[in-house]
Amino acid sequence: MAYPISLEGKVALVMGGAGGIGQAAGRMLAEAGARVALTHRPGKTAHPEALPGSGHGAFAADVADTASLLVLRDALKARYGRLDILVNTAGFTKPVPHADLDALDDELIDRMFQVNWRGQFATIRTFAPMLKEHDDGLVVSISSVSAFTGVGSSIAYCAAKAGIDVMTKALARALAPKIRVLAVSPGVVDTGFVPGRGPDFNDKVAASTPLKRIATPDDIAAAIVACATHLGYSTGTTIVVDGGRAL
């Protein structure tokens, strides 16, 4: 695929690069000309060799462990010497019925915010100095329509994603003009991210969505890449990519 605005010479870091959205984002960023660093949690794998172009790499990191982020920062400095684009796709969820208040215990709430909010903030905090160096840094975080609909895998997940939207606005002000900060807000995406959701759930959601299908990882990745290649005057906003699901 050809992009009118090339990312040649840019370096992109995709946190959660072993996941469905992360893999798709990495591939599309590479197609646009960027060298791409994919992260994966210890014990899992990412596959930079599958990306088009050259200069890509895979690195172990855990967004819930700031020490591992600092190690990652040093590794990227040593290998690439720069960072232009940070994509936060790493996340975690566990379905909990909203009416079952007891099932949403303190441990699960803490884990939900540790990975889905604190981890994204910690990653941005870690890499902001590198992103500022060339005056045109970009952060794209993955939010969710659950942030404003209140419909999602758990109340804690909805709240954490609402926090991503607020963080996007706050950091867009705080980091401007050297770094733009955006979020992409999917509806239901055809990945294995939410445990227990299968074809029946997907078919039901597709039937009630105006565009009559659920999103593919490529749909979300295309919005991420658009933030880097087309939306150069946008910051502090959340781009909804849900097929009309939230209407």
C-alpha cells in the first residue's frame, strides 16, 4: 500500500506488538516506510521478520513494570538513536457482568488500571524525551467506545479507557508543540483480546452495528497510521472507529 506521506526515516514503537491490533499497526507503519520496534511481554513473541522493509526489531517489555520500560528505552537509543512514533496497544481485560459488583474485586480493579491506564502513562513518560528531540513526535493510544458508552467487558475497563481519553487531552496540552497526542477508539474488534468472546458474540454485535460487521485489526491500524500520515494538525482528540456501533 502506498501512503501519500511517507514515514521513511521515522522510527515507530508499537507497545503490545504481539497482539492483533499491534501486529496490524506494525505492518502498516512499516509499509509506510517506518522502522518498527514491536514489544511483547516476557514469554511471548513478536515477529518483526514478517514486516515489510528492514531495520525492524522485537523487544521484551511490560507496561506494568516501569523498570522494563527504562531498559527498553536504552535498547531503542542504542539500536535506532531516535523515536518518532509511540503506539500504545498493550492492554488487558477480563469480562465481569456490570451488575455483579462483588466479582469486580480490588485486585482485578487494580490490575485493570495498572495495565490499561498507568502502563500507558508510564510508557509516554518514559519515551517523551526521545519523542521531543525532533519536534514532531506522535503518541497514539488505544481507547475504546466503552469509555463514553459505559458498555464494555467490565465497569473497570470502561473507566480505564475513559481515563485514556482524558489523558490524551491533558497530555496534548502538556506536550505540545513538540509531541502530538491522539487516541483511537474501537468498538468490537475481531481479535482474541476479550476472553470468552467467539463467533456468536461477534455475529450479534455485527447485526446491531450500522455497517453490519465488526472491525478487523486492519481497520484500527489504518486509523493509527492516519494519525501519522494524514492528521498532522490534530492533537488531543479521540478518533472513533466502530462502524457506527456507538450511535
